Amino acid sequence: MSKAVFLGVDIGSLSTDAVIVDRDGRILASAILPTGARAARAAERARDQVLAQAGAESAARTVATGYGRSLVHFSDKAVTEISCHARGIHQLLPAVRTLIDVGGQDSKAIRLGDNGRVMDFAMNDKCAAGTGRFLEVMARALEVPLEEMGARALRSAHAVEISSMCTVFAESEVVTRIAEGCEVDDVLAGIHRAIASRTASLVKRVRPKPPMGMSGGVAHNPGVVAALEEATGQTLAIPDEPQIVGALGAALLASEL
């Protein structure tokens, strides 16, 4: 008889992430897939991929989270991403007391208690400023590969100030700065500092406590991480795969239902 496994699915605007855990909370499989135009189909593909990786036919229970959680027709329960990110980071980095999560189209700051419970949180979910989508737009405007932005920003010694964080206006401002003769790396440094400043303001709203951690796909960007550490005055602890923290939390909650 096969052992029971538990599935967490996190449907974000850009990616759909899935994690399988066993009853002891060990990660057996994970997947990160593009959400695309059909979020429900992305959830099914992610489920099938992690089940195959784990060598399981089905999950004993499934919890869905993320903005598209209501579209996961095979889930047993839908849980907010705040609760799932808190549960996931507490499993991976139990010392973390304040979590910064920067995803595709929103940002979150979560303060955790000693037991990993959510004590306070703040979200920027009305605007894509400072998120993965914002970085994508800036990358296109500057004709720089997305994966190179952070490293190039770190090479700059003279960051150009970017005054607007509205995605549309910031894109226009970036193009203007290049036309004025500013170096691309300096503009990139300014973009990363602007993101960090906005995110640090969000963090202040939750009365943060150290140690601080970061999750979400943007945590892969070393320029954003460095700028955030400078803006907050804290070193950020980052899991090996920061993008699956929400899905992991959902899977762990599924195992506890």
C-alpha cells in the first residue's frame, strides 16, 4: 500500500507552483509552470507533474492558494496566500520573523510569531509596481535579459534616480534616461533601488522583527536582494527555491487537515 501524499497548488499571475509532501512534511516533488491564459489547466498540469515525480497516483488531500485558488476544482480547501507563505517559510527557515514575498504582480510583508503564526501583514495587490511584472516591463524597455538585470545593477557605481513606480510612467522615464545618455547599468541600479524603497515602506507597516527572509520569484534577482538589504538594514534569509514557499505551505496545511 502506497504512503499518503499531500498536494499544495499556488496559482499566481505568472507561474503556477505545486509541491507534494509526505505526512512528515518532507518535500517529495515540486514544479513551477507558467500560468498562461488558462489557470485551471495550469493547475492540472502542475498536479500531474508532481504526482508523477513523487510516484503517486493521487494526493490524499489538496490545498489551493494564490489569486487563482478558486479555479482549482480538485482541491479540498482554498487558503489565503498569507497563511500559506507563513507556513511554508516557517518550515524552511523557522528563525524568520518577517517575510518579504515579491511575486509576479503583488508584494507582501508578513510578521510571524515564534510558532510561525501570522501576527501582521501588508499587501501591495492593487498595482504591479515593484513586482516581477514590473521588472519584465523594464527589461523589455532596456533590451536586457530579465535574468541579467540584477547582476548588471550591482555593477553600477552611480545609480540613476527613478522617480515613478507606476509601471507605465516608469517605462517612459527609463527610456528618457537612456536617451539622455545614462548608462544602462546605472538605470538598472536606479530601478532596483526604487523597488527596494517601495517594498521597504510596505515592510515598515507590519512593525518588522529580525531575522528577515524573502520568498517569491523576484528573490532570484541579486540586485533586488542587495537593494532590499540596504533599504531595510537587514540580511535576508532566502530558501533554496524561494518560488515554491506558498505551494509548500499549502501542501503542509493539506497534511494537517
